[in-house]
Amino acid sequence: MSENCTHNCETCSAKCSSAEKQKPMTEPQNKMSDIKNVIAVVSGKGGVGKSLVTSLLAVESQRKGFKTAIIDGDITGPSMPQSFGIHEKAVGSDLGIFPAKTSTGIELMSLNLLLENEKDPVIWRGPVIAGAVKQFWTDVVWGDIDYMFVDMPPGTGDVPLTVFQSLPVKGIVVVTSPQELVSMIVDKAVKMAEMMNIPVLGIVENYSYFECPDCGKKHHIYGESHIDEVAKEHGIATIAKLPINPKLAAACDKGMIELSDCKEIRDLADAIIK
């Protein structure tokens, strides 16, 4: 520690180890960007519909009149461009990379928009993938954005850690499915957020049930839900239970997710986007 240290890192001009520890780890935005709220959508395992939830939340945010953006952080499995029907390539200039814009005006950045062939696999190691996600924050010209949603890859590896450390994440939404095994996986994702001091804004149980179109009875195809117990254990008040809905899947496949309607996600959006 310097002999000139005043023990107040906010006003002290001395360069010492204590000051270095106080420095924020978040990366600066592109100088042409002003992003106000960042929400990460996470899951403990793959195949639970995290990208669907991300796209639906972004659609609801845009419908509310907020300027909305999406970072497709699932670098090796980018699905956002397909869901929104975007296949053209991103362009750039000396200012940075410009995101694609969906039909309703949502700004979107995905590695698929940079590949020569969108069907080419991305065979990268973890640190390189994490670096790419960081560049989507620092090098993309986002402009004025009210809400940015980050679609994370599953698990608690390099990319989630990079996002939590490098971006000013306001909170996370955890996506899961009804199987009892998933409760343990959810615990891992929630505890990682707690360790990073990031609040959990809500939890979504996808494939929660199937409602018979003839009689209206709900069938729990993947087993009875455990999400209420998991949410209570972690003090999560906002819960959404999404039914199995073939129309939503078809909308994603056809690039028409912005035309979809999901009451459960709308209620979730009302609770966390204000």
C-alpha cells in the first residue's frame, strides 16, 4: 500500500493493490451504445427451451414500447436468427459491428450473422467462445437500448462466468423443465447467480403440461411439477409455467416468433420489465 493512500478508493489518487481490487470488472460498451438493462436467460442443462424464452421476453419487451436487443450467447448453437427469420449477414465499419434488426425493430447479434455459411459448425474452445460473447458487448454498435436479453449456453461454464463478470447484468431468468432431476440442475444455476451477487428475477418451467384442445384437461407428460418447491427454497417469487405448445415451435421454425402470443411469458414480462 502506498504511503500516500487515504484509505478511500473513490477519492484517493494513490495506486495500490487495494485500489486494483476495487476496480469494476465490467467491460465498457461500444462508444455508440447506451444499454440500460441487461437480463441474462440461463439454464442448468440444454434442451429446456431457453432460447424460446429469451425470444419471447424480447418480443414482449418490444411490444411494451421498450427499445430491445438480444445477444445470442449460445455461440455453438445459435438459434436466434432462425427464430426471427434473419439470414442476412451483419455489416461493420470503423465504428464497430452493426446488429441485425428484426421485423418489429429488435436489435440482434449472433455468430450466425458473421459466418459465411450459417450451417457451418463453430468448433472453438471455451475461452474463445467466451471472448466472442464479450465482443458482442464491446464491439457492436447497439445504439440506445432499454432492455438487452442475453441467451446463454447451458451450464455454469466460461460464457456465463464471462457474462456475469463483464456485463452489468441486472438479473437472470432461469429456465427449466418438470423432471425431478432438473431441480438439482436449477439449484446449480441459481447458486452460481447468488455467488456472483446477481438477483434471480424469475423462473420458467417449460413443457410444464399439455392442455387437451378437446376437453381442456392438463396432462403432465414429463411428470408433476416441482418448480414451486424450488422457487420457494430460493425465495423466487415470479414463476411461469409454459405448456407444450406446437404453435410456438412452428413459429420458431418459420422465423415468425414475433407473431406469437404466450400469456405465461406476458405475465412474466409484466413482472420483470418495467
